[in-house]
Amino acid sequence: MDAREMKIKAAAEALTHVEDGMRLGIGTGSTAEEFVRLLAERVAGGLKVEGVPTSERTARLCLELGVQLRSLDELPQLDLTIDGADEIDPQLRLIKGGGGALLREKIVAAASNRMIVIADETKIVDTLGAFPLPIEINPFGQVSTRIAVEALASRLGLSGALDLRKRSDDSLYMTDGGHLILDASFGRIPDADALAEQLNAIPGVVEHGLFINLASLAIIAGPAGARVMEPKI
């Protein structure tokens, strides 16, 4: 089973949790896009759902495939969000934001009764941090914000490059909300909870890619098929 086949397997299993009439948060990224394609097939067959996309990219795909969309203001309380992740630890803490949609992804997940994460088994880690942590920052005062993030990392014993994300043409990457992203290559993050809390206290940080206490379960696909992963207590 190649990488795409594993993503499809996880997406198909997640689709079994979707019921007629649900208000769905629909994630961003390659695995989430496989879910959208499978969801669209069910919608074409008569399934009625309303979706809130977590990015303009997801919105375009949903509209192209016939999945009915609403804004989060129209549907401020959601039944279920299904989204991917860049890393998942045993407590179902996540690093997200590789696709640049972390702010909307976190808002939508927090507005949902449940969040199901879909991923292939390469995303499972013992400790978060091998994947660079995306930190969404306001363009105003970006240098001051970067210095504050570096100082926080030092206090927590973290080190590594903080790189402003760029596009393929070397221009700065801008999120759908008009913000910049710092990709923090901290490596192993021993205390993700403390880092998340203290990043929130830096005024120039709009949001960060640590998703803690949001995922209810994860559907993990590997060569042998899909399995359900629940948080370890």
C-alpha cells in the first residue's frame, strides 16, 4: 500500500463516522482532500451534510465536487471535524500547519463536538517536534515577535532555526488570514503543553500548530489497514 492508498484508507474509515444531517468541519491537506473526494461521492448518492472548510483550498475542492458549504458564522457549532496532522503523539497531541491553515483549522476544531484525525502511520511519534512547528505571526512587529519566540524557546531548553516560510518563488508565504508563518525546527519538544501555553502569551503570535486536547481519536492507516488510536491516559 503506497502513501496515497494509506491516506484513502484512513479517509474511508473516517467517513463511517459521518451521519446524515451532520455539520462538518472539513480539514486541509493531502489526507483531508482524500476525505473530501470520498465525502463527495456519498453526497452525490444522497448524503446530506453541511461543511465548514478550514482553508480556501479546501473550499475550492468542496465546491468543485459538490459538497455544500457554509461559513462558521452560519454554523458556529459543529458536530464533527475531520482533519489530518503532521505529527501525532500517544496523547493525541498534534502538530498541524504544514499546509498553512493552522489558525482556521484550530478555530473549526474548537467549535466542534469531536475532532477525528486521519493520517498514515508515518505521522505517529513518541514525542512531538521532529516536524517543524508552524507559528503564525502578525506581519506587524515580526522581528520583535521572533525575538520573543527565541527567548521563550531558550527558557524551555529548546533550540533550532526559526525560518519564515516562503513560497517556491522565494516570496513570503501569507496565510488565508494575511499572516506570516515561522517554522520552528526545535526537534524534540519535551513539554508541548508548556510551550503551547507560553506561545499564546506572546502578543505577536496569532496561533501555533500545537493542537492539545482537541482530537477525540485518530484513524491511522498502514500497510495492514486502518486502526483507531485513542489518547493514552
